[in-house]
Amino acid sequence: MTQEQPTLYANVKPAGVVEIDFNKMDAEGVHIYGMRDGETVFSYLASETHAAYVDNRPLLAAGKPETRQYKAVFFIGKSEIGLPSAVVIAIAAP
């Protein structure tokens, strides 16, 4: 697992919701990180053991689409393992 990385898929839903599907291979799950318009660093969003993670945070500006970026890292117990996933971009829309 030390050289493995998750694969993420973003599915845009109505009302600014983005579902993130992922593989977890032999890991316990993935830590998911996100970054929105105007942010310069990824923030921790969740630890997920089953896909899909649902990002239902409200849009930064009501009625205005925003770009969201996501990445993930496998975890086992309390430790992250492996390589970060490629960054996935989704446009969350009203």
C-alpha cells in the first residue's frame, strides 16, 4: 500500500452537492481533502470507509457556481498510507 493511491470520481448533483466516489483497495478507508474558490490550501473534509462521500456544503455565494477540488489519501487505523490521489475538479452549481 505504500506506493498505492486512491482513484477519485466526482459526480455533480443539484443544489451545489458533489458526490466523491473512490476506491479503498486494502486500506480501511480514505481521508478526503477539499479546496474551494479563493482557498489556497486543501482542508480536511472527512474520513470515509464506504463510497461515496457527499459534499453538501452550501455554495460560497448563493446562486453562483464554484470550482471545488478534491484529493484523498488512504488510511489504516490513525495513519495515512500511500500516495495522495490525483486532484479531481468539479463545478458545484445551484
